[in-house]
Amino acid sequence: MTEAHFDFDTPVERSGSDSAKWQEGADILPMGIADMDFRTAPAVITALEARLAHGVFGYPAPDTAYFEAIASWFARRHGVRLPRSGVIPTIGVAPAIQAILRALCAPGDGVIVQPPVYNRFLFAIEHMGCHRIENPLALRQGRYEMDFADLERKAASPETRVLLLCNPHNPGGRVWTRAELEQLARICARHGVQVVSDEIHGDLAFCEHSFTPFAALAQDAALGCITCTGAGKAFNISGLQNAFVVVNDPELRAPVEAAMTAHQIRDLNPMGLAATTAAYTEGEAWLNALIAYLEGNWRLLRQAFARHLEHIDVIHQEGTYLAWIDSRSLGMSSEALADRLVHKAGVRVIPGSIFGAQGDGFVRVNFACPRARLKAGLDRLIRGLSG
């Protein structure tokens, strides 16, 4: 199927739908929180309608079809074999990461992050009493790269236990290449650092940038990796609270599974199970069309900034639907800039400083919306960022 078979242009009214994103009223256009303003895949809606018609919503347990859908999707789309024994269903990636740190670290242990990076990483490290070790990404010609020399030094520290990897990277928009991931894996293996890879945006890589799951690397790296992922972001079903953690090493899996159970994050939503199974079984054509539409939105955003805001840089985008805007030339903090955009232009974005000090002066903009809504948002951003 092609993009034309699916409708991403018709606006969906989200106010009054208990949407965290759409709470501020008609005067504010939200382009911050990371969910999409599109209905999910038709196959997912059909599966949810069938599950709803059943009428009983007691405590669920994943069935064979759920695990087979996951295995088939990753084999077909990413060339990765995920044994059923390694898949641990959970309510979400963020709570899973926190539980994993409980399993792997003691208070005071070091956890490497690569800022600017997903703010829930920073919160989890702090909440678990661990020490944050920063391996900042290097911004070169509008594109983020890993600083491997610095990573080698940080990984060699005796206190370092874990590296939290964001693959693809949020908010930087990078889809890490196999070569980059292999170099990171070698460094971490050399120093006994456990890689925990958040791959929730993995199915949203743009067409020219192939996504490489960490589990697709050489067997030793794949076996020792912990992957956190799910269908939530790609199919816009995050509110159904269904994700999964993959741990192939039985000795590593046991403490991770125990910590997730202790954190009470394994009691799933029956609608989420139905949605994930349908997405991975019948949603691929819709996802391909979605990615093509998102790439079109990205081009529109980039062109608008190039035409009207030449003094502001838009960071190179390889995946996700979250644009990372370098507004440091304005000489304002991220918080001040976000506040100005709300009050001067009526558009809500995410201040970059929540992703670490390296994000100050940046803002994150969600462009996953119908094109007419995006054009309206770009008009507001141009007004708010000009002058």
C-alpha cells in the first residue's frame, strides 16, 4: 500500500478526550508532548472494537499470538530473532528503565547517559540514588555524534555499571548506525558496563536511515543487552500502557524480571495487548505510509525555518517525529523561550533544558500532526521566534 490509502490529513478533535497534550484550550496549539495527532492504524482500531465487544476486562495475561506477533515483526522488519523466553511484557518503557536500574545498580553506582537525552533517564538515575555520568553528544555541522574517546574514559571508571542508550535518539533525531553501535558495544564490553537500550522510537526511522536494534549486533553484544521497546510510539497507542523488555541472557533476566515484578509494572492492560498484537500483525502498511507522511512534514518544517528563520538551526533529522531546534542565537534560556512562544504566539513546545544542561537554548517540536495543523503551528513558531 502507499500513503494515499490512509488518511493523515483529516484533523482529529482531541480536546475533551482526556488528552494530556490538549489541555490548554483552543488558544494554545500543543507541539510538545510526544504523541501523534493521528488515529492509530485501522487494524488496531478493529482489534480494539472486537475486544471491547467481548465486554469482559479482567486481569489479562499475554497469549501465544502476542508473543508470535512480536517475534514475527522483529524478524521481518529488523532481521532480529527475539526468543519468547527473553520477552518480558510491562506497562511502559520509562518505569521499566527505573526497575532495571534497581536490578543492576546499588545507590551511588555510576550510570552513563549521552545528553541532551530523554529526561526520564535523568529522573530514573536520580530516583534510584545512582550517580549520573555524562558522555555528552558532540554537535558537528548540525548533526549529533557520539564522543567515543570520552565514553572510553567514562566507562573505565570503577563506579560505572550501566549505560542508558537512546536508539533512535530523543531529542537529537539520530538513528545510530550499526558501526556506531558496534563501537559503543566494544567499549562497554571492555569495561563491564551493561547497555540498556531504549528503542521505543525504533520503528520511526526515516526511509534512508536503517534502524539497527542493539540486539542485532554480534551475539556477545546482543546477549548482554537489555532492550526496552514496544509499539506505543509508532502506532500512537502509548496510552494503552503496553511495552516490553527483552533480556536474552537468563542470568541477567532473572534479576531484571524480579525487579519489574517488585515495582508492580507487569500488570498489563487487555486493550494494550490486543492493540500491540494487531499493530505487529497487520499494521505494517499503515506504518510505512505514516513514515512517508512524517518525512513530508519534516521537509515542510525545515523549509519554513530556512525561509523565515535563517538565524535558527534545525538539527539534522533521521527519525522520530520530534524536531530539535537550536535557538541559542536568540540568547534566551529554553524556559524563557518556551514561555515566550506560549504567550506571544500561542504554541506549546518542550524547553530543551529538561534534557540536560546541553539542551539549554534548544526547544523540541512535535510535528506529528495533519499538515494543515502543522502549517498553522509553523506560522506561530515563526511569529514567536522572529524579532
